[in-house]
Amino acid sequence: MPPSTPSEVRVRAACPHDCPDTCAMEVTVADGRAVRIRGAADMPFTNGALCTKVAHYLERVYSERRLLHPMKRVGRKGEGRFERISWDEALDTIAAKYREIAAEDPRAILPYSYCGTMGLVQGESLDRRFFHRLGASLLERTICATAGAHGWKATVGAMLGADPEAASEAGLILIWGANPVVSNLHGWRHLQEAKRRGARLVCIDPRRTDTAKKCDLHLAPLPGTDGALALAMMQVLIAEGLLDREYIARHTLGFDELAVRVRACTPEWAAPLTGLTAEAIRSLAIEYGRSARSLIRLNYGLNRCAGGGMAVRNLACLPALTGAWRHPGCGALLSTSGNFPVDMHALARPDLYPDARRFPPRALNMSFIGDVLLDSRDPPVRAIHVYNANPVAVAPDSRRVRAGFAREDLFCVVHEQFQTDTADYADILLPATSQLEHRDLHKAYGHLYVVDNRPAIAPLGEARSNTAVFRALARRLGFAAAALYESDDAIAAAAFRADDPRVAGLAEGLQARGWARLALPAGHAPFADGGFRTPSGKCEFFSAALAHEGLDPLPAWHPPAESVPSNPALGARYPLALITPPARNFLNSTFANQARFLADEGGPKLEIHPEDAVARGVVEGMRLRIHNDRGDFIARAVVTTDVRPGVVCSPSVWWPKLCEGGHNANAVIAARPTDMGGGPTFYDCLVEVEPA
């Protein structure tokens, strides 16, 4: 990196977005304006590179479409017509409404946020404290990962796995339900290094993704059938004796019960369920069983179906059967987040909740916000405060979500950087800072580094950070608790448990470099000698905790709610399985309004196999109507063998108001919970396709 000029300064920063890579960044500032943003060259995982989206982050920061002033609604809800007001008027209006509602029942107020920022300061601290003190309803933040996390934790006990930087030590890597070329670019670098060293890469995904095209083998199971494939692999491993019996004996619980459970789950059983051949399933299992140093790199795509939690649980059992956990960079990796000793009590302060006897805390599921706002409940939600999220675009069954936000009796506050679809329904719309304009601190879920974020520039216009807004509202509501007024620096300093050995030297590293690795050895293998974080201390093939929840305690097959084999009556009307993975240039709905990325994506698309296209009179580029009983959306046809027959794919998430017809793919997705964890079933959806 060339030296800065005397008038320039460099500021250490962190990428705030929902991505496993959590990049360390350097921002160059000249005369108060950010002029350059780059990946930190000295941070080993970032290695000087940013993804295409964040490499152009300054276009986002300085966009002419940034919200820079508070506004109030002057049109009908959803029209998006506002007039400028002062911060005093905005905050006074919000505080008065919250005071009025709280006097009757504060649980009628609902915060709604997710990972618009992954920061511990701006995403998980004063906001939680404020709403706890207010006595508002709690939000179950389920929309991404709770099903898979539930299944994973039931098996190994915590969100721990192989060290991503040691993945090059593996000899066989199964990239299962993941597309790291697009969504884990820096992790992909280590998988490529493994391949250069002779490792074999196998991609398991219903779609021939950019990652699949770079692997040695691609297997395309039908959506929602990963759990059946994993069960069949277990059956082969046990039947063929491809087991690490010493590891099983010392470090697992319930092997005998597992062996009985999977006895009938042969490749021949799994073949019609998965759409793969029995030969392909058996071959994969044998190759896996014969590869002592194997790694399963899975992601959360496969947890977005009716059996998503159990599917992840089934996969988590595989490395304990072969003993792959013994080796650095091997075993399995879903998330590294459990390595970070975050002090969530100190950040969120649930003890501030004021009156649990009179108003017992209740939790509402964010994934089904349409039902939350429209269905009868006591008390009904009368106010919603949206920040770090865009539910009208990203939540399932979006027509119902929109109807909920359109309630004239719902007081809606939205704190945003841009006028999203959700912002169009706000009564009060507040301008939010970008990552370059506030203080934050970040853990990761794809590596083992903590990354600091220092404000590089002053807030643009009248933009304010989340923490600044919640401090101001606390003052107006007369709250006395000192925790509601702590500075961002104080919150960051207390974010991790200081007595945990994993944070040894952390503060010094952050001060010196802006990033620091947890005090874990290179090639950290958390379960090399057992030490699972389950109640038994073992990998639990049999989970008493699941049994206590009324769930199957053993790995099992949970079919999709919507597939031709599992629901033939529905399949006769809607025979195509729809998946909606991230578009390459978007991150959830972030970046989906930037001209550069809109041009690169070219509009909503539907990938369809040539056989399915011919049967429907579909040709390349044709406008298509994709529909089911819940709704429809419009997309252009891409006729390709990258999807298998019977499967269609629409890369997402588009802003509905930027789509023809005003709807995106979530208009056809059911608001249905997963088998465990209460997550949504985005990839469990049958549709029909016709020329529009």
C-alpha cells in the first residue's frame, strides 16, 4: 500500500456486514472525507482484499440517496412520502408514543433488528438495554441460522468447529450447502490452498454454483434432502466399517442407538428422496470414510427447510464417526462464533426489565412478522421500531408482512441509511450512520479474529448511530439507569469476559493493529480429544436435551414440507422447487439499491433447466410469472443446466419496489417454522412458472 500524503490519515475499521469473513479495513481520509477503503494487508485472514461489494463502499457512504435528516410521514403508509423535521420533534414524537403505550402494556412495543450491522456496540448493546428497560416484547432473531444452530449445538454443544485458516490441512473437503466463492471469499482462499496441496473438493448443492464449478465433483440433491443424504452416508460408514472406533468409544454418546436408527437408511432408500443415484451416494460415503483428514464446510442454506435443524445435526455427526475431529483443519465448520467469550449479559442487561410480575416477558418471532402484526394476540403490537433490518423485503410471505406494516394503527419507527421498502411504511424515519461514522467492535463467525472499528469521518448530514438514538430516547423517557448512557468506548471495552483466557492480549492487539486473534493455537482443533460442550462432554448421537424438548433424540429424516415426493397433491399443482440464494452482488437486501450492483445483476432472474423450460414454452430472456397460492413475482428466464430438472433458482434479495410488479421472491415463500429453532423455510417452496 503506498504511503499516505501528509494531509491524509488512515483509520482502522471493520466490515459490518453479515458475512463470515468480517474483514479488517483501512480507510484513508483527506480533509475530513474518506477517499479510499482497502482490506487490511497485515490482517492474516483479510490479507489485503475486500469483496467487490465492500471495495466500493464509499459509493454507499456518499450516495446521493443517503437519508440525512429525520422525517415524518405525510402520505399513506407504503407511499414513501415524507417531510423533513428536526431531531427534537422526531424524538419527542417517539418518546410520547412509547410512554403512552407503555402506560397500558409496554409489551405492545416491539423492536425489530437483525444483522444490518454485526457490531457488538451498534447491534447488540444499548438497543437491547433500552427495550429491556422499556419492558417491550423480546424479539426472537431467527431469520437466518437458529434451526441449524439448534441442531449443531444438540450434537457438539457450541458453535465451534475447525479453524478456517487450517483448512488447507484437509485431504477431502465437502462444501455442503455453501458457496464460498460468493459468500466466504477469504475462507475460499484456504480451500483453494488445500486443493493445490492435493485435496479433493466436492460441492453438494442443488445448484451448480460458482463454487461447484471449481470443485472436483458436484452432487445436486433436491432441496431439503441433505438430512437424508447424511443418514445414508452414516449407514454406509457403519456397514463398511469405515469408523474410528476408538474415537467413537471415548468421545461419543449413543452410537449403538444410531447404528440401529440408520440401518434402513441405505443409499437405495435415499436415492429417490435426494434425486441422486444410490451409486453416487455410496461412492461419496466410502470416499469420506477412507479420508481420515476430511472437512465438511457447511453453511446455513441447508437449514432453511422444514427439516433444517435435523439436517445440520445429521451432518454434525459424520466427523465423530470417522474421527476427523482429531486433525487440525478437519472435522466440520459451520460457525466459529462460539469461540468468542462475549459477555451478553453485560451488553444487553436483561436485568433492566422493569416489571416482570405485572408484564411477564414475551418473545415474538421475527421470521413471521406478518403474522405477529396481523394475528390476534394480547396485547397486540401497537408500535414497532425497525433498525439494522428491512423486513418488508426479507421476511417470508411478504404480502402478509406488507399488510401488517400497512396498519394505520401501528406506530412505526425506522432508523435507516436509505429509504428501503420498510422505510416507506414509517411514521418517523430517522437517518442512520454508516460504518465509517461510528464506533464498533466485531467478532466473527468465519474466523478467530476480533476486529475494531473506529469512526473515520463525522456523521453525514444529521445521521446518528443506534447508540446515540437510544441514549436520547432514554433521556426523554426519564430512565435513570446509568447503563443506558454508557459511551460506545465503554461498551466496547466490556464486550468480552475479561477473565477468559481466550482474550489474553486482545486489548493490546486491537490498540496496536485494529485486529487481534483470540489466544488459540494455530490449527486449533476444539474436539481433537473430545471436550464437546454438550451435557455429557461427548458428541451426542443421542441427545437427551432434544428428547426433553419433545424432539427426536436421534438423527432422523425430516422431509420438506413442500416437495413432489413429500406433498404430491401440492406438487401436482406446483411441481417446481424454488430456491432463492443470495445474488452475487447483494448481501441480503444490502447493496441491492446501488446502481453499480443493480446494473451487474441486470434485474430479477429465474434459472430454469431446459427440460422444464421447453415444457412451459419458456425461452431465454422471457418475462416469467413465478407463482403459488401465496403470491407471485416477475423475473427473466435464464435457461441453464446449472439447475437440475424440477428445481428453479431466483438469486435474491431484491427490493420489492425495484421489481416489476412490486414483489420479490419472498411473496411466494411460506411463513412456516423449521423443525427446531423457529427458523424460516426459505428453500422449502413449490411454485409453477409461466410466461408473464
